[in-house]
Amino acid sequence: MFNPQDLLRPHLKALVPYSSARDDYKGSEGVFLDANENPIGSITEADWNRYPDPYQKALKEKIGEIKAVDSSQIFLGNGSDEPIDLLFRAFCEPGVDNVIINPPTYGMYKVSANINGVEAKEVLLTPDYDLDEDEILEAVNDHTKMIFICSPNNPTGNDVSLEKIEQVLTSFSGIVVVDEAYIDFADRPSFTTKLDQFPNLVVLQTFSKAWGLAALRLGMAFCSNELLAILNKIKAPYNLSGLTQQTVLEALSQTEKKDSMVKTILENREALKERLSALELVQRVYPTDANFFLVTIPNARQVYEEMIDKKVILRDRSKVALCEDGIRITVGTKDENDALIAALKEL
Ligand code: PMP
């Protein structure tokens, strides 16, 4: 039976978390003289003088409805980078434990591992950018606490094989993190539908992409109650600002706007694919399930720099494993895509 307590760093088992008086009093009416706030108001027009809900109850309930996940299985963080870091801090003993990542993939898993003094073992994706599940399981040892799988994968854009993800979830006794930052652009159900089946699963999603809220910094981790309790125990007490909570809660009544933006981005994606593929300069446009393309262009670094001179900023991935001559291009608006193609034609 998977029990995250068995993976928890020993010193955290006895940790007494920060508590506030508002853990003892849940009402909203009262004379609040417990938190040394300014009782008069704020310097801003709207009042932000009271600390926000540390567990973001209202927001989680709304997100739970939209995502069809019980709110008791939702952790909210300052971007999905926060739960990534918290997972390292909860489960990985510096200099002792390790995690497995699958390059080419999102860079933050390795950076977070490095920040926390934890080894990130690299098991490359296959040449067609799928999981190498046999090699992953081969790389696991007694100190492997987590495996990070990104799908749709950044920077390659594709969904990896869902069957292989399930195989890893079944065969590995540690935590499997499935990062679905780009799920809204993919044509498949989320792994959140499998939370009850796999107690070792953590699904990451974010409001930074499809929802268009990157500046607010709001990421989600979906996991079992037991895993959630551990993340809650070690997070900063008020990790999400009141402004973020209120703004997103209000915005969530207009999910149709998100759907319409995703539809437009998907249409633009198809049009851009045709136009990029037609360019002589572009060697290959990889298939994508996300809001960006990985393309290969000979002398990618030079092309990237020349594009910067033209004020079109792309992401150079040419030095990344398995991405030789790779450039990652976000799908823009129609006008931005026109500017991109025009600038590429000028090279
Ligand atoms: N996961 C992946 C795969 C990403 O590409 C990104 C952002 N580039 C993130 C997570 C981070 O998202 P957030 O803005 O929620 O921290």
C-alpha cells in the first residue's frame, strides 16, 4: 500500500507546522486582534489589510467544480513551480535521495532538484520523444523518490504515451508527477481522472497558459488527501495573495472565455503549422499537443539571434539533448504569427 509518510523526510514527520489563531476561529464576523494587521484599511483603493485564506477554500471549491476533482484533492501554489519545489522539500533528503527526469523536458525539475541539493537522474526520451519506460524503471534505486513526466511535453510539444505513464505509475513505488501545464490544448482527458486509481500520482496544472493568467502566478497540484496534507504542512502559511484568490475566483465564472481563447489558439496553431512547414528554412515542424511548436532550422542559434534583431523573440533549444537545431515557437495571435513568418522569410 502506498503511504507518502514512508517517503517523507524524517525530520518532517515530527514537524509542528505554523498555526494561526484563525485555525481556531473559522467565522468571518468578529473583532480580529490576533494577526497584527492594520485595522483601519489599506493604502490602495480596495482593502487588502487582512491576511487571505491560507487554504483558499472558496477558490478550491470552484476549481474543483470546473476540473471535476474533489476540493480536498487540490493544492494551490504560487505557480506550479511552487508545488514542484515543495515536493522536493518534502520527500528528498539533500545528498541522499534522487529523482528521475526525462530530457528534453521542462527545465525547472532539474533546477529545483539542484536548489534542493538533490540528484536529478536523466533518462532521455526516445528519439521520437516518447517515454523510455524500461530505462526509467531501470534507473530507479532505493533512494529514488519521484519521477517527473511532462505531457504535453515542453519543449517537444507532444503528449507522451499515456499507457507508458500508467505503467510507470503502477511499477514505481514512489511519487509520479505528471505535469499537464498544456493539457487544455491537448485532445485527451486529464490524469486527474486517475487520482483514485493511483495514490502515488500528483498532477500539475496551471493558470499560466490556457487561462491567460501567467502574471497572477497560480498553479495547481491534484493528489491524494495524504499527499496534500504533507504539502499543506510545509507550505508558507499565506502562499497565495488575496488579490490572486479574488481575481481568479471572479474570473472562473467565465470559463467560456477560456474555451474561446483555446479554440482561437488551436485554429492559429493549425494555420501556423502549414505556414512554417512551407518555409524552405524550416527543416521540420514537430507534431504538437500544446500551444507551441518545436521546429528544427539549420544554424538555429544564429537564426534565433537574427530573429531577436528583428524583435521576434523565440526560444533557442538547440543545445538541449535530442533537440539539435531546435527552436521552440509559441503560437501567437494572427498578427504575431504574420510577423513571425515575415521575419523568417527575410532571413
Ligand atoms: N510546467 C511546464 C511544463 C511549463 O512549461 C511551465 C511554464 N513554462 C510550468 C510548469 C510553470 O508554470 P507556472 O507558471 O504555473 O509556474
